[in-house]
Amino acid sequence: MRIALLGGTGDLGEGLALRWAFHTNHDVVIGSRDPDDAHAAADEYADIVTERGRDVKITGFENGMAAARADVVVLAVPPYHVADTVESVADGLASDDVVVTPAAGMQRDEAGFHAHPPTAGSVTALVADAAPEGVPVVGAFHSLSAGRLADLDADLGIDALLVGDDGRAKDVVAGLIADVDGLRALDAGGLANAAEVESLTPLLINLSRENDDLADLGVSFR
Amino acid sequence: MRIALLGGTGDLGEGLALRWAFHTNHDVVIGSRDPDDAHAAADEYADIVTERGRDVKITGFENGMAAARADVVVLAVPPYHVADTVESVADGLASDDVVVTPAAGMQRDEAGFHAHPPTAGSVTALVADAAPEGVPVVGAFHSLSAGRLADLDADLGIDALLVGDDGRAKDVVAGLIADVDGLRALDAGGLANAAEVESLTPLLINLSRENDDLADLGVSFR
């Protein structure tokens, strides 16, 4: 499987890239608006994984080229960029590809972070509206800490939730989750259930802010 | 400590009553609109715990009398009854009492359950508005399964989140949580953060609906 991480130079992109490169044999492709940034990040991530004795190659491309080459396209960009990003790479997406969105809309006040979904109801629904007809969209990775993923010494032992209306696409993403040691994929239902999953992101930030011993927090349903 | 469970004849009231009666020496008081129902439930719960070799006494009263006798008053009633319930017992509440609200506003559609907070922003905020001036309100227990609590053979190993603006009140509730084997209290911040905590309730229901092996689900942040 070839996985493109658009916005892959950011924290979540780095974390997912390192984990897939380290734990699996999938091809990892870093996408960025600037291809030089993508190359540099790809080389940096490959070095980190290679130093641990894994012989991996991570490539970097401009977002559109990265998406066109991939079977699974992860929109690891801020929530206010997801719609633009998926539209900018639409020509490279086909119905047998899978688009994955990990972003959550949030607002911040003195008390903490708060769910602030777009008018579509959730970022996942926004991406589904923006994606080309027939290209399946899955919401996933909202409860994963970028820092914990990027620390390859860190045990995970946590869950990654999935929402979406396309069963095949969810199976593909569930497989990519289960391929990472310590991650369990959990189906949270259809796209209409995305807002409750996306609300985990501000909740996890608030819990980390309020509890000094809970940095890089994840969640396990049990 | 004396804990009143208003609406204590319901599922969550039963679960919390059994756990506090079984694991702690706190006085458990069951409240109901009908005092006969409260007596009957109190006797039933006491029998369950007594059969396990614990010598406990659980009492039952009409909601207002139960609240007046208690240090901590848990509103174990449906979300559309919380404001009425807290107003109906207001005379028995003082500033050294603590009101606890576990309810979450939800709507249901074909896909699942969805967060549907009241216009106050959260049920916890609604209760804080309805409570007498100076009586502290804590939101808690939104992610606990009533069935799992009521099964005293069931291991917990899960978290219970707290929100509220009164530090002393949160400490009291955190203590009552930690008194139950297998429950950990986690501070999720101020009352303004309640909506994200209350969103866990529909999320947990959706996960149980979508995953046959995940009944009576709880959550652990790690």
C-alpha cells in the first residue's frame, strides 16, 4: 500500500510517517505545498527510521503529486486547510483511493479547547463534501498524539477510531492502524458520527493541560 | 460522607449506589420522586451488597429529603429533568454541599447518538445555572457504564472525568471516585470544558453499537 501524508512536514504527518515506516512495509510518501520541504522531511524521517536498523525509503513530493501516487491520502493539514487541500489534489484521486482526515475544528478560550465543527457538522463531513464524487472519505487519528507517535520508543497501547460511510475504505484504514504495534482500530460508525469522534481532540488537550503527568495522551476504550 | 443519588432508582443510580456501598463506608441515600420507590430500591441494593458479606445500610427518601440529608447530591436523572430536579431540592442545598451532574444531552438518528447540549452549552452549565447561588456544581460520571458499575464482579480499570469551577467540590468528587476500586478521577478543567466531556456519552454508545465485543464500555486515558 502507498500512503501519502499531505502536510506531512507537520507534527502529525511526522508521527504517522515514522510509525508506518518503522512498523510496516507500506510505501510512505510525504506531501507538502513546497516539494523541497517534502524532500527534506522525507529524508529526515527516513534517517530516523534507518538509524533503528530498518532499511526504508521515504519519498517527498508536492501535495498533488504525492496524492496521485498513493492508494491512501491522509490530510495531515490544519482544519481550515482540509477543504482547499483535497480540492487541490482532486485530479489525482480515484474511487479506489481512500482519503483520510484526522483534523478537528476547535476554538480556544481561557478554560481550554472546545469542539467547533464547521457548518457541515464535522471536518470529516466537510472533507466528504469537498472530495470528488465517488472517492471515499474516512475520519481517523483524532485521538493520537503526534509527539507520542514520533517517539518510536514510546509504547502506544491506545485506540484509533474510524468513521465513514464506505466499508471497504474503513477496512483499508483499519488495516493500516492495526499494522502499527500498539494501535487498535475501532469503528465508531458512519460519517454522521464524526463530530463525537472529533470532540476527543479538544478533550485530550484539556486533560493534558489539567494533569501534569498526562502529556502525549491517548485513549483506550475498554 | 453522605451521598444522595436523586433518581437513584434508575440504572446509573443503581450502579453508583452499589459501588459506593460495596467499596466504601460512605452513607448512600437513594432519592426518588416517590418515597416508596426509593425505599424499595434502597432495600434491593442493600441486599445485593449484603449478600457479598458487606454489612451496609442504604436508605431511601423522596428526592428533596434525600438531598437535604446529603453532603453530595448526584442528579442521576435524565437530562431533560436535571434543571427541574435541582430546583425542586434547592431548599436542602447549602454552599458546603456539592451537586454532581452525570447527564449528557443527546439526539439519536439512524447512524447513532449525537451530542445535543442544551442552550447553556452543556448539561453541567444548565445545572450550574439552576442550582442555588453559591452551591458548587461538578460534572462527572459521563463515561461510566451503569451496567458495568452494577456488576460488582466486573473489573473497572477506567477513568471518570470531572469538570467544574470549584476546586474544593472537585476534590470531594475526585475522592469519591478514587474510593471505588478501579476508578481513577481525572480533572478535565473548568465548567466551560463540560461539553467535550459530555460528548463521551454518545461516543461510547456508538462504539458499543458498532462493536459487538464492546458492551458496557468505559474509557482510559493513557
